[in-house]
Amino acid sequence: MTQVNRGRRFKVVAVGTVVAAAVGGAAVGALPVAQSTSITHTADSIDAGKLYNSAQKKFEAGDVTGGLTDLASAVKVAGNDADILALQAIWSDQVDDTTARNTALTKLASTNATAAATARNIIDGVTAAAALVPDARPKNVVGQTAIVILGGGVAGGLSAPELVNRLTVGAEQARIAASAPIIVSGGAPKGSAAAASGMRKWLIGKGISASRIATDDASTSTVTSAQNTAAILKLRGVSDAVLVTSPNQLRSAAADFAGAGLKVAAAVTTSTDLSKYATPLTKDQQKGIRLESTRAAKIPASKTEGLLLPGSLPDPGPGLITDIGGKMIEGLFTGSKG
């Protein structure tokens, strides 16, 4: 067989292998595996998975430059993966690399508009959260805006003085924005009562209408509070919120809410340690809330190595396997040299 024929045979075998795997793998054993491009794709997917996981670990450790280097390599292998592109945009913004950020966002928008919107929400949300200065005064709100009061599981439901402080300023905000729905959010650690149930009772006792108050008693962290609250408000067609919490939780909570798809239109805090948090976060100090925001957005902290990452290969479209791949396999079994 000439060199040209060997080249032609390789092309047929490669497509046949991919197609056979797609239709159940019945013919894979009959093909020369050593020449199959599926091996290349498998190796690429493993490399991309390792690079993605390595990047995420570096972001957790605060090594943004190292994480971005890993993502740049992963993009070469799995260039359409939404999570890789989203992280590349989000963390490029952390280091003020506007060119890399915008390039990733543009490519992401062309392949996954929802993921692109989420990445932009995180970028804008982290910037806004970092600039927030705690303020205990109630805010005037307009339009469809909810009041979200963050709590936490505490023994007996309401034994923590700071939780009562949050409820007090939350009730004041509820009276100023008399038509706004209210979400109280707080789950229950082991041996404790769910904070949300006690918070609701407390507000009702202060004259706030029970019909205004919904509870999230399943949250176990600020991240899950943001996710659960976003789901509750989505059902009501609400995407803006007045966030009520303590100064030390304000910025991380606002970033988490952005990741979950909620815009913090305003914030009200307790008076606890106000002066301690009066200075906006520097860019370096934003690493932590940026990481949390990606978790709230449910961008995976890791990917299973060895599995092909979503978007690594172009979508073949309907009919390709049947119309082209089927003919290739048919040719192989009938002895055609294609």
C-alpha cells in the first residue's frame, strides 16, 4: 500500500472509530485502535481536566497568575468549554487584564450566552460588592425589589444578639419599603433550630405581615443562602434585593448574590463594627469574594479527569453520525477503501 493509501485509510479509521463509539461501540474492537484519533481526544480531555482542576486549586490558594496560566493551556485543548472560558474572564478581571477578559467573554457569548451573562454578573457584582460601605440606615427602593435578611442557625432559634440586630434593622427596612416581599434565610446546624423560622416569627411579632415573609431554612452558608434565595425570588419574578446583614458579611454576601443571579440594589447592616469595614476592598482583597461568587454561580470547583470536557469538540449537528459516519462504517465492513 502506498503512503497515500495509508493516509486515506487512517482518515477512514479515525472517523469510523468515533462514530462506532457514538452508536454503542459495537465496531470499535474491529478497528485498529492504535491509529484512532479517539485516543488523542481522550488524552486531551484528561489534560484539560487536570489543568482546570489545577487552576481552581491555585485560585483557592490565591495564585491568580498561576491559575490563569493553567486555564490558557486548557483553552487550547477545550476551547469551547463554558466553565473554562467563564473562569478565564472572571479571573482575568482580577488582574485587570481587560484584553483577556473581553476575549473570553466574547467567545463565551458565541457558544453559551447564559454562561456569559453569569460571568458578567460575577465581574460586575464583585466590583460593586468590593465598593460597598456598611450603613445601618434604611434605604428607599423602587420597582420589584425584595428585602433579604441573612441569619444563621443558632441554639434556640434567636439567642444570638447579632441576629436580633439584623432583624431590627430588617424590620425598619420593611416598614420603609412597605410593599417589598421579605426573605429570611438561615438553616440549622446540628442541635440548633432553623434560624429562618424564628426570624419569621420575630418579624411577625413586630407587626410585619406574615403574607410578606418567605423562609429559606435549608441554607448552611452564605453561598447556599444566595442560591436558595435566588430560586425563591425567581419564582416571583424578582431579581433585585436589599441585603440586610452584618458589616463583616456584607461584601461576601453581595458577591455571592451576584453569582447566583441577584443584583444587590442596596444594603442595610447592623451597627456592629461599622468603622472596621469603612474602607472598600482593594483588588488584592477581592480574591476571596470572587472565589465565593464563582461557587454561588455553581461553576464546578473541579472536573472529573478522563471525561471529555463539554465543548471540547464541536457539536456535529443532527444527522452527521447517520449520514457521514454510517457510510464510513459501511465502507469499512464492505472492504471499500473510501
